[in-house]
Amino acid sequence: MTQPPPTPPDPTQWSWLDLFNRTFIGPDYTVPGTNVTLQGEQLRLGPMTPIAPSGTTTPFTLSAALATTRWDSPDVQVQLDWRYTWQSNSFATVPLAGLELVGQTKTLRWTGETLTWGTTNSVLQLWGTLGRSVPVGAWQRLRLTVDTTQGRIQLEDGGVGLVDVPLPADWSSAMGAQGRVAVLYAQRGSGNSFEQGNVWVDNLAVRSGDGTADLSSGTSSGGNIRLGGEWRFSPGAPDDAVGSDGDVWADTSGTIYQRQGGTYVSMLQLLGAPGPQGSQGPVGPAGPQGADGQLVGAVAVPLLIGADTPEEGLPLEIVGALPGGLVGYVLHGVTGVPVTVTSSSDGVTFTPVTYPLTLTAGLTLRLKRVDGTSGVSVLHATSQPVTDAPADFTVTPDEGGFLVFAEAATTTDPDGYLTVTNASSTTDSEGYVTLERTS
């Protein structure tokens, strides 16, 4: 029974990940010859062509080379999951998955058992014997790491470290700046007896040899957006001149774009159409009774001056706290045509006022304007807070029938008469006295 492939690696940790979730191989690979196809969302290398018993002793190789637009660097870590199946009969040697890294003049090649450099005769390391045992149909995870910074080549397969060798001395000169990755299935055996099987590959991923990913491509093989590239958030349509392919642009309308081939393409819409109007909610409970209000300050009382004043200025005397007087008013400044405002407490020495200025009894203001224009000057002021009138007295009879004024403040004169100090009185035509509370 065929096992399902292992869980794919995290695409945000790899520069390129292919899940083979499509019908055709497509432009991401170069496939020489035939018998390399996609089947069941897996890359199939096979069936391998059998060798005719006519003296031919050269084994066949099937391969799929990753396009240089996806990877082309000698510093690489490539990982894949693989398994094998027999085409018809079982053979003594089993199919194994291999990898190649092709440089300018030499190739690093892993056949499943042997790591070679340059030619098949230049063996860097031979693992075990040609009879390496791998169960049929069992998935194996193969990872090749070429870390040019550390100067090492490492390879593990099926969770077992198989290779750990230094880079060849001529690595840089032979590889140059390129390094094309290829997946392969090379027949094994001897004479003219070779196995006939299939190698199946899934979850092919590549990144730098130090284990870091360049995510500028921003896509997986299925074309899905994944984390990677640069994200930009800006109102309005994206600017194609900004960023590089793979970058993502999100605008305030909820549209997500991705830059492909130099142009931002709309990929999805996060915001749906507005929903219907909701029903009216229930009426909330009545709030508590508020406290009695009080009229307080901030009542604007502007003083307008529409022409020049006498040369000595226009005097304004602030008298006692009479009804309609200005005691307690606050001056805030002048707008419009400038006016010079000075004040004096003795009527002799005047000094410029500093705003805000609270007017007090006995203060004299002098307003002077001599600019000769017809504009209006506005002296801004606000009145003092106005408090509510006090409530009436609470009047109750005592045991003797006399009335008691609970809030009355009284004094007694030498003759024993009481005077209510927080009330005013009026006498009607019949001689009855009415007290009206004042505080």
C-alpha cells in the first residue's frame, strides 16, 4: 500500500517549494527525453527503459532540471521526499533518488549511494555498498547541503547522515557563479542487468546553503500567495514602478495585489459588500434624575468700538456691585482694529493690562484708539457665573403653634428682637410681613 507523502515544509522557510499540485510539469523544469511526468501530484521518473541483453552495459538516467529562474547558485540546500516502485518485477538493486548540482565546468552528483565530482571516476564519498536497503513504497526525505561559507558538503537520506566532506579545492573555479539543481534516477547494477522501476518525488524545496531563504519570489508552485517578498500598505491602486516581482501590495479597499512580471495583479479581495441594515435595538432604561443645573460663566459680553477715541482715551470706571454692573467680568483681549487698554486703581497711574483681567470695584480702564480707520475693535469679556436663587424657607409649626423657619439666620438686638439676616421683607396692605430668603 502506498503511503501518503510527508508533510510539506514551511514555504516561508524556503526560497522555492514545489508541491507538484498541477497536471503538467510546466516551465519550471527542463526534462531531457521521455518518461518524466506528473502523476497524482507527484513527479514521476519512470518507468525506466530496460536494457536489452545485446551487450549494452550503460545504465540509463532520467532527470528533471530546475529552471535557473528558480535556482542558479553553487551555495544551496535542496530537499525532497521520494519513494520507489517496481515497474514489473523486483530486482536485486532498487531504484534510488539522486541529485545533481551543475556548475560551469563540473557537476556534483549524488546517485543514491555515491557522491562524485566532475566525472563518475572522481568519487568524493561512497556510502556502504551497492546493495543499500530501502523498503519499496516507503517515503524517504533526502537533503543535500552545499555551504560555501563553512566549506562543507553534507547529505542525509531517510533521517540518516550519509555524507560530510569538505568542498573540493577547485569548487569555486569549476562551479563559477552558477549551480543548477536537477533531480535524477540513475539505474544501478552491473553488466546488462539493471532494475526497471519508478522514482516518485514530492515537496521539492531549495534555499541558501546556510539554511536561509530568499523569499522575493513570493509564490509556491501552485501560484498561491505565501509569506515572502515585501508587503506594502497604501491607499489606491499599486504603483508598478515600486518593488520587485513577488512583492505584495494591500490597499485600503481590501484588495491584495502581487507583482508578477513587473505588474501588480489583483489576487483576492478581503472586504465583502456591505451587509443589510440591522434591526432597531431595544430602548435602554431611563437614566437617573440629574442634579439641578446652574448657569455659570462663559457668557460672551463683547464691547465694540467703531471709531477713534479722544487722544487721552475713553475712561471706563468699574463701580460697586450694582445690578448690571461689570464687577466680576473677565477681559480676554482685543481683536480687530488695535486698542490700547490700560488700568488704574487710583485713577492717576495707568499701566497696560495683562489678560485675562478680572474687573474689580474701584478699577478704572482707559481705552485708546487713534488709528484713523473705520474698522471695528472688539474687546472680549465674559460675565461672572450666575447662580440659582436660593430655595424658600422650610416652615414648620412648633408645639406652641409658632412657626419655625429652619434655614433662617438670626441675630438678637439689645431689646430682645430677632432680625433674620438672610431674608428680605415686604409688608402688604393689611400689615402682614412676607420674608423672602436671600441665601
